[in-house]
Amino acid sequence: MNDKMAEVSKAPSADRLSNTWLESHNLKTVADTVGTPAFVYSEAHLIKNVRRIKHAALAAGIDKRVELFVPFFPNSNPHVIKPFQQLNVGVLLQLPAEYKLLKKQHGFDKFIISPGHVSNADIDFWAPTGDPMFLSSLDEISYLIKNHPKASINVRLDSLGSGKPGIKYSQLSELRALLDKSNRKLDCFELYCGSGNSLGGMVGILEQVFMIHKTYFPEASAINFAGGYAFSYEELEEEKKHFEWDEYFVRLREIAKNYGVGEHVKFWFEPARDLLGDCAALLLSIKREPIKNPGNYQVLTNGSRVLIPSAQYKERHHNVKFLDKNMKEIPADKDAIDVAIRGRGILRHDYVLPGEYTAPSTVGPEDFVLVMDVGCYCATQHMEFLNIPPAAEVIIDTAGEANLITSPGGEMDKWRHVLPEKKPL
């Protein structure tokens, strides 16, 4: 893949919306061709995000040891993650159906499996693939050892004590004994420490991770640090949104050396939000003049609160832009109003996003709302509630051309229709 491909997102354009990779002509093409609501992705921006992490690893001198695996379920569109194939980025899977879709229909071939608890039948499916499968209980590991003696052994540890699937700290000695009794070694262990962790939080967990490696599994040839790296939805500037990989990798290298971790040990990461978050936006149509209620204004859109559960649950404040019918950003005015962005459903709390947003006083029908940073956990959970059809998905390729990758849900079936092939608009 040519380095120039990632430069599309940096190219200056009078058509570009401020602080974004989005261009008005592409948004207008989307609205005129497939309608709204529609998710719009940037292939070039996703490539740029991958290279940000790879460059940080190179600068820290650990690029040969770093492997990236991005979970499929936060986005679940093979066309969006297609660049991973050329960038040597793997995909984290949970279900056999995902494997069949990505490998047989879209040519992906680099996977890890991290499904939570699994049945024996699922273990029997995954073990012959040769892909690392992270098991979450001693029973599962015992079954793998007994029935698949040549399979690699990889485990997921529950570092949160939250009841999530994973070997508990109190079981580490028992796991070590099980491996020794079977004359088997552990290839990799995964330690997930929750979502949205700061640089300080992620550095703080490194001592614990390497102590486990040194104490229980010194033979492990890889350590999976999983995800949880913070991504800021509130920031406007791209550089401020992303996790500080440069400093993190330097600290990781230093602490690994202090614990005597061999240079052969690989470091795996699962950065979903940091890679996918800001490579997409959601385009919604405004359907009425602002509705004035006692105490607030509401802007009615054709979106739905089912759009972003993570925003609803965690009060994440996504940035939004109000656009006119030509997809030009409507400038703020002295009479700007604070509005709640209403969805199209009847539910009392059917708001696309929590909280209020400042809107130009002139906003109304034929205008649009653009919700930023929706590349992760959004399209997979959008609509299909109250019989509201899910949105179309469009990707802007590295040549700057718009392509339909998911047809909008129909009035009669309302399902998300991921297309077998991209369709130029």
C-alpha cells in the first residue's frame, strides 16, 4: 500500500468541513443518492490512524514486537476494515460466522479469537484453524489440552474482578499446575483492564502484566494487552483525541526490560476506538423548525437514541455540526439556541445524543446534523428499534470517491444489508 494513500485525509480543500476529513460534495452525494440517515467513513483516515500507532512503535524501537488486532464487532463491516489486510493488522473474532464471512468471502487471514466463554463445539471449530484462541476457564483449557494436543494455549485473565469471562487471579497457580501436569506451555495471555484508560492508567497496569509473565508464564511468547486505550469524543482537534502511543510504547519497553522480558516476546494490542472512532460521521436530516418546549428546544431528526448506547450510558458528548442543504457548515450567530437532538421515535428519551448542543438560530427543515466520531459501536447498534430501518453506510476511498457498502434498511424488512462488493455512488 502506497504511503501516499494515507495523505488523502491531509490534503487541503476549500470544500472540507473544519477539523474534519469530510468534504461537502461527498456529503451531498450521499444525501442525494442514498438519503439519510447514513454513516460516512474515510478509508484514508483509518489508514492514518493505523500508521500513527505503527510509527510510535518504530520510534520506541519495538516495531518488530508490536502486533495490532482490531475487534470485528465494534464495526462489523468488512469493507471498512479492508485496509488492514495490506497494513498487516489482524482482526479479533468472537463467532465462527465472523470467521467464515471474513476469510471465505473477503480474504482476511490474520485472526485471534477472544470470545468469552465458549462451548466444546466452538473449541472444536477454532482449534484446527491454528489461530490463537483465548480461553476463559480452567474447564475450557482442560478440554483443549485433552482433545487438541497440538493446539496453542492462550488464556484471558479477568483483571477487573467484575464477573467477566476470564481466569481469576486466584486460579493462576492452578492454571500453572495444569500446564505443568500436561507438559504444555502457555503461548499468550490477555489482560483486559477496562475501557477509556488514560496514559497513566495504562502505564500503571504494565507492572502487573509483567509480574504475571515473570511469576507464572515466563515461557509465553506473546502478551496481549487487549484494548481500553482512551479516545476523547469531546476534543475537536484530531491530535488531542487519540491515545499517547509514543510515550506509552517507550514506557512499555523500559518496564519490560526491567522485568527481564526477552526480546522475542511479542506485544499485542486491540485498539478499537483509537483506530475506528474518528474515521466516521453520521449524517441526519432535520425534519422541522426547532420545537420549543418549556425549558428547552428540540431539533427533530430521522435518527434514533439506539444510535450510540455508549454515549447514552457514559454521557459521552460527541461533537456535532449543523449543515445547510448544500452541506456547508452553518455559522454560529448571536441568537444561537441550545437544543436537544431528537430522534424520530415516540419514546420519551429518544434523543440521538445525551445533553444539549448549541445550534444556529436559523436551523430548520432541509438542513442536516452531522454527528462526529461514530466509527466504533455505532452502525452496529443503530436503528432496528421501534421498526426504524437502519442507516446506509458509505466509505470514501483513498482516491476520494464515495462508495455504498451497506444499503439502507427497507420499510418492510428493516435489516442492515452489507453489500458483497462496494458500489460507487
